[in-house]
Amino acid sequence: MRATLEGNRVNRISVRGVAVASATAVTAVGAVVGAASGSSAQPSNQASDIAGSTLLADIPSGAQAQTISDNISAQATAQQADADAAAQKAAAENARLKAASAAKAKAAADKAAKDHADAVAASRAAARATLAQNFSPGSVQAMALAIVGQAQYQCFSNIVTRESGWNYTATNPSSGAYGLVQALPGSKMASAGADWRTNPETQIKWGLNYMNVRYGSPCDAWAYWQVHHSY
């Protein structure tokens, strides 16, 4: 029974007690050495200081260490999540800025294209207006008389008068027929010249050839027109 009690007492000796005992022993040895060397022993608090600095109880237990590790891991996870969120936000903002820039560039390109088309249309309208001033109906008729000839001119004139009123830019809003002789489509007259839209001479030459090939002459075409009101 005594041996058991002694063992329990030993087991209950605290880590601090062990440290104090060890420190005391060290101090005692130091004192002896000092006495042997002729120096006086100086009382000190070394024993208590050593004991306090070497407490094993200050080392975290397994559960405490796990808690600290978990806290550090949680902090790292939170920081990574914040970094990911910031990166995603930056990427979204960058994409928005790129889309806005692309839309702005497209709008500018569309406007430039429209401005160019408008300028071309205005230029063509101005050219037609200039030609209209240069080629009055009287001058166009004189041009036709010189090309068609006196014998067929009146028949040719009758058809042109009814088809376009001697307006070489006349356009049928329904069919799209164009010019003095109302060619359908107007691009047919390109065979007589690339300037078929604006040059009445080109239109007269094409119209005379059409009447000759299809009807035999402008007067034969006029005879057909009187019956069918078209040719």
C-alpha cells in the first residue's frame, strides 16, 4: 500500500515542480563550485526563472494545436475566396469595358458608312441635277433628231413623249423602268454605255437599237405602241 501511495505522489508531481527541482539542483551545484573557487555564493531567482521558462504546460495540447491549425486554414480559405471574388469582379469589369468599346467602335463605323453612303447619294443627285440643267428637253430632242434621223424621228419622239416626257432620269415607281425610253431594267442600257443613268445620248442610241431589232424601226414600234400602249 505504501509503494502505491508513493507512486501516486510521484505521478502527481507537476511539471513545474520538476523544473524547480532541476533548477535548484543546478543552483546548488553552482554554489558549491563558487565556494570552491573562493567566490561568495549569491542568492538568486535563477531557479524560479528556469522553472518558469521551461514549463511543458506552456506547449499547446493536441486539441489546442488542431484548433489553431483550423483557424489558420479558415483564414486562408477566406482570404482566397476574397481574392477570387476580386479577380472575378475585375474580369467582369474588363469584359464590360471591352464590350462597351466594341459597341462604340461599331457605332462609329456604322455612322461613317452611312455618312459615306449619304455623301455618294448626294453627289449623284447633284450630278443628275447638273446634267438636267445641261440637257434640257429641247437639247435632248435635238440630240435624238441627229441620231435617229428625220424619217423616223417623229415616231421615236411619239414613244419617248409618252414614256418619259423627254426626262432622261425618269423612273417608274412601280416597275423601276428608267430613262427616255423606259428601259426595264434600266441597266440594260449599259450595253450602249456605262453612263446610261446620266447621258441622254447613250439612252437614245440604246432605244433606237431596241426598236430596230425588236420591231424593225421606230415607226413600227410606234404602230405597236398605239395598239398595246407599251412596246
